Amino acid sequence: MQERLIGDPVKIQLKKNFKNSVIFPTRFLGLNAQCSAQLELEKRYVTHKVVTLENNKIAFEVTQSGNMHTFSAEQCVGFYLKKLHEFYVKDGVTTKDIVLTVPSYASNTERQALVDAADIAGLKCLRVINESTAICYNYGFFRKGDLSKEEERIVAFVDMGHSKTTVTIAGFKQQECRIICHKSDRNLGGRDLDYQVAQKLGGEFLAKFGDDPREGPRTRLRLYETIEKARKLLSGDTEASINIDYLMNEEDLNRKLKREEFEQLIDP
């Protein structure tokens, strides 16, 4: 691939070349053409073309220097892992042995796809462990001196990320870690909250101007980006402004979003 970016530079690149920017490839690992419901959900949030290969696996079509290329989800995740490894090499960590984490709901197929991605990156995956287990190990390791040898400390870990939510309750002693229970939702994250707001605002824009910003990838991208910023503001403020100039056909989207309305929109 011509360019591999991670972090904030991706957002800049995405605006310039959204059709040829692969985002969230890990969400497609292990999926095939039979996973139609999950694939349709994932397509809400990507701007590149998603295709099915002859082996029934999922891949992405992008254009580079005028030529069409097809990369599997495993290849794209492999590119990502290789880029991460380059950062470590710059800091003097040259080992290619790694341990990878996956959500607890990941199937054996999804776990193997991640191992395949590591192979593509030229890395050796020693083990794949659940994210909940890794979180607990990290907590216990760095707080070993604060833990009692006899009395168990019960801790709840709640992680709501971009696309999924996990809750883990674990018990800790100085030499012991016990996972009491764990629950995950693979389709509940910040992006799903943004989607509900986008449905509301997109519908209002359509009713007012006759154009739907939810249909085109560029306008949808701008809508999601602005809504995400507003959502983060609402964590501390009671009201946020959503302003997008020239969203479609020189028409602007200008609206206030109150926290109360936001909570109603995302209420299950």
C-alpha cells in the first residue's frame, strides 16, 4: 500500500480520499458472505467498497495510482500490526513475538484470522487472550503491593469503546485473580450512539431541503464527525451545537442538541 497511517492523520486522509481509505478492518476479521446482518451493520460506518472473495471471505477494494487493488481484512490488519511494530523498533524493541487480545465473544474463526494477520505482518503470535483477561492481569500486576493476601477486592471494569461495550467483574488478592463474570455487546459503542443522532438529524435535513446527507459517504462522514464532537461535549455540558456548512447543495445544518434529547434518542 502507498501509505499507512494511524491515529489523527487518518482522519485528515479520510476527508481527502475517503473511497480509498480502509478503516476499522478488525471489525471484518473472520466474517464471510453468510454474515449478512453483521456486514450490513459494518457498512454503515465505512466509506470504502466491501466485496466478497472467491473463498467467501471479506475484502476491500481501493484504487492506487489508477489501479484497482483488493485487500482482505486479514491483510489490512496485518498492515496495521506491521506499522505498530515499526513504532516499537524505533524505540529499540526489536522482538517479533507478540500476544494479541480479542473480545471474549470472538469466535475461533475470528481468532485465527487475527493470527493470520500477524503472520502477514511478519510477527509471531505467541498467544491470543481475551481482552477482559488482559485488563485484569494489568490491574493485578501493577497493584500487587496494594492488594491483601487474604481479603478479596472486587473490581468492575466497564469499557465502552467506539464499536463495542464490555463489562468484567473480577476478584483480586495479592497472588490471585478471579474473573467472576463477563458480558459483552459487539454492537454497542460510541458509533452506535452517533448513528441514532444521525438518523434524527438526517431525517430533519431531508424533510427541510429534500436531500439526505445519510446516503452519500462524504456527507455521512461529515455528519458523523460533527455528531461525535457534540456527543463528547455533552458528557460535560447540557447543550452542544452542531454546525456543518454546505452539507449538501450549499445548504447548512445548524442545530442545538440538548443532553436530554440525546438521552432520549439513544434510549433502548
